[in-house]
Amino acid sequence: MTDADVVRRVRAGDTAAFAVLVARYRDRLGRYAVHMLGDREDAEEALQDTFVRAYRSLARCEEERFGRWVFGILVNRCRTAGRRASRRHRMFVRDDVSLARTPAAETADRADWDETVRWALGRLAPVLREAFLLKHVEDMEYEEMARYTGVGVSALKMRVKRACDRLRVLLTEVERV
């Protein structure tokens, strides 16, 4: 069944069919939320809120674009959660549960490098981290990123460039140590 088929079923009254969409998108959205927020509990809360909002607003969704639409909701929920977390002075932290769910690294060096990259991502300003993750982890085009974030394409390009520059500096410093 396509997303559009499932959306039509839910709109027709088969509320249990929404679980198909949740199962289909939970892992990808959850990975993004953990990377963006750095805290499993905050990510889970943003993810839950995303699905609740998506269910309540399903009438406004273009049936064929459910995945993009729900991802846009998550981007906004992560922004809100990120602002709350920054007010609580939280920092990017390691999430052992999510790390355990990812495929095992082939070597110890790879695991160390992955940890270093996560550390460096955590040092980016949230707007730079968001742009970097959308472009290089979620593999989105700038126009698609602009639709999700409400930020202009040129600003997003600058954010991605700044994120890459900052990551380069951080990772070079680590390599020297």
C-alpha cells in the first residue's frame, strides 16, 4: 500500500491504518530527531508530538506527499524542543540506545571517528546542525529544505557552508590531539 492509500483509508474512518504510517516513518524520523536534539527523551517527545499533530491535521496533507509533510512537522517540533532544551542549558549528549540500534562499525577506528563526528555535530549552532543534517544526512535538495524550514535557499546554502567549515575546524583540531 502506498502512503496515499493509507492516508485515504485513515480519512475514510480506518483510524488504525495510521499505525502503518507510523511504522513506516518512525525510524527515519527518530534518527533525525536524535541527531538534531542530542537527547533520546527529547527526540521521542518530538516524534510523538509529530505523529499526534500529523494525525489531527491529516485532512490538510496532500495524500501523495505524506512523507515530506510529516518530516516538515518534525523539523518544526525539533526546533521547538531545541529551544526548550537550550533554555534548560542542555548540551548534545551521546545516546547509547540509538547508537546500539545502528549497524555496528567494522573497526574500532570507525567507532571512534563516528563518536568524534557526533561530538563535532553537537558543537554546531542548532540552525547550522539542522541545515547540515537535512542536506548531508537526509540528502535533501535546497528547495525541499526551504519548504520544510521556511528559510530561503541562499540562507540554507550559507548555513550548510558554515556548518561544513566549522566541522572541518573542529575535526582538524581533534586530529591534531
